[in-house]
Amino acid sequence: MNGETQNVLLECAYFNPLSITGRARRHGLHTDASHRYERGVDPALQYKAIERATRLLLDICGGDAGPIIDVSNEATLPKRATITLRRSKLDRLIGHHIADEQVSDILRRLGCEVTEGQDEWKAVAPTWRFDMEIEEDLVEEVARVYGYNNIPDEPIQAGLIMGTHREADLSLKRVKTMLNDKGYQEVITYSFVDPKVQQLIHPGAEALLLPNPISVEMSAMRLSLWSGLLTTVVYNQNRQQNRVRIFETGLRFVPDTQANLGIRQDLMLAGVICGNRYDEHWNLAKETVDFYDLKGDLEAVLDLTGKLGDIQFKAEMNPALHPGQSAAIYLKDERIGFIGVVHPELERKLDLNGRTLVFELEWNKLADRIVPQAREISRFPANRRDIAVVVAENVPAADILSECKKVGVNQVVGVNLFDVYRGKGVAEGYKSLAISLILQDTNRTLEEEEIAATVAKCVEALKERFQASLRD
């Protein structure tokens, strides 16, 4: 505007607070107007505001006012909802009885349109009180105007109720204590992860992307806890902390059209180890952790659930894990997780220093533990028989042990693999497994003939299922 300006156009508008908030952040615009509209304005104020601005211009500069052109869409403007305030809710939240007439008077003084009913009030908030939307808002306003100092102090009455606890419930606290005792430290990482890192771990997997992320490196919801844990390992290794044992419990967010809101949220338990097996000590050799270190720690956790006997480790591909040093974890016939060494290519891309091992479990499928049952302890001696069977290299030892348990279910109380041999006397592509069978009965001492028969049944079953042969 200058001294020759003759025509001035005034505009006064109302914008949806949520729309302004999203677009202001998206475009990085933080102005007085954006902050004002984010907090909300009176949708009925525009006409009065433009009339007042016009009057000030005419009084100061003179001139004539033109017509007001009103362009509005009633469907998009905020609706003045009717809020019901119940007497029971008012007394319960405030802890004090306020007379009906006084409550009605307070609501009307606040600008509400009030209709009194039987033990309730129906109020329509004024347009400038867009913060009054629910019953609790009215309770707060009544208490504020009445005066918090006018509400008498009353001692809290709280009855003691004995809490219930199912013996089958296995708390995460107990699991965390177990891992702490084994030298692990709990970490808490963000649920938002770098989509590039996540794609390296889960190539081709679809993830939920945030419309307004904190940063580009935190713009995707995690598909597993490995993204945050491996990033934490790199952070520690860059600060010369090469022996790392950490774990985390938290939710993963998997897109699923069948789930509520299209996202399935699973509670997961995951862990990572790397570096030396033990802390530096003059009397201990520097040995790097391997697959069986992590598997042993995981089996100790699974043993708490009482379901270790139903757990199987099966060879199964995972793009994030080494194909020859990893396994899928199955509870009966359902896969509940993975364990293994991080794939060498992934180690290189993430700048991991040395061999790194990870595991992850769906905890909700394990939390309902099997309660241990008392059983009779045999007073009769146990007998041990050792056998060495030769099987193909691709036959898992766990399947051999499982078959022996199944065949000798009534007498075989323990099966243990104590040696694996490859070399002279064993053909290439085969391995020799040395297995100990512990046989015992709770009612009597087993005869030698019975023991021999049971061992023979186990050997025959292994021959039939795995084409195994006794090693000479």
C-alpha cells in the first residue's frame, strides 16, 4: 500500500487446525498465522473481525465500505456438539456435591446453551470454546469456576483387593532377569528406523512409512527389532566396545490387511551378541562367540516356558542370516522366530566388526508357560548305552535324537549327542553321530534283554527313516 492506494481487499478466513498443522510441518513453515490456526480459532469470529477491521480503516483513512462476500462450506465447519454432563460423573470426579442450580449457572456463564434434565445437563459449547468436546471437559470447567479451594479435602478410600496371578503366566521381568544373569544388557531403541537399513535386513518387505517423520533416518516403522539392535552394536563398536551382549523387548509393526487398522503388532524378544566369549582375563583364551553360545542362552530362556521339549531348530533361509549358520525356531509346527549369524554381506554393508549373532522370538506365543508337574523319581538304577550311527550330512542331529525319544518313549529317559565325527572311516558327504541312551523304569530294574531290545528298536527306526547305519 502507498499514498495512491484507492482499493483495499480484506480477507478473513477459518482453516481446519489439523490441516494447518500437517502442511506447516511438511513445508517447514512456522509463522504466527500457522501457530494461531494450529491452536484453533472461533469459526464464528470471521464476520465480526472483518467488520471491526473495516470500521478502523474507515475511521482512520476514510472512504466507503463495499459488501461482504461470504464463501463457506457448512459441511466442513466444526459442529457444535451436544455434551451430556451426568450428575453421577460430576460427583465422582470432583469428589464433592455442587448444587444443581450452581452447576447450571456456571455452564451458562461459560456461554453454554444449557438444557436441564433428570440428574443431567445437556450443554452446547459456545463457538469460541472449541476445546470443550467431552463430558470430562465440562467437569473440569465446573470445578475450575466453582473453585478448587472450595472443594473440601477428604481422605482417599481404597479397598485392598488381592491380586490374581496365574501360575502359567511367565512375566517378561523373569526372562529379563535370566538374560541379565547371563551378561546381557537391556536396550530400548526407537520403533522408527532407517528404511534403507530395514531393506537390507528385510529385502522387499513392505513397511509402514510415516507421513511426518522426525528425520529421514527414522521414517519407517520397524518390521523386527534387529534394525535397532544392529545399529546399537555398530554404535558401540565405533567406541571400542567390541564385546556386546544386548537384548530388547518391544513391538514390531507388520502391514496386514486382516488386522485392526491394517497393522499387526507383535510383541517380540530379540538379542544380539558379538566379540569375545568372555571378558578379558589372563587365565582365559580369547575365543569368539559362535552359534552355540547364543543357542545355549536362548534355550535357557525357552526352558523357563516349559516348552523347550516342543521347540525345534530347523534349517531355513533368512536373507539377513548366514545360510549355513542359522535356523528357524519352531514351536511344534509353528514358526516363532529365527536365530543365526548375520549374513557376511549384511555385516559389510552395516559396518559390523566381526561375527555377529542374533535371535528373535514372537513372545506372545511363549508367554503362557507349561506349569511343571511333579513326577515319581525312580528308585531303580539307570542304564547307559552308547551308539554311533552314520547318516547323510544333511540330516539334522535333532531329528535323530527326537526319533530315539519317540521309539523308546516308555524306557528311554534321556538322549544326548556327545560327539560328531567326519573323516577317516566315514564316507564323504556323511557324518558319524555318537549318541548316549539313558534307560530307566520307575517300577523295576530293567533286564539286559529289555535294554538290548529297546536299543535295537532305536537303531532299526533310524535305519528306516534316515537310512542310518551303525558305525564299525
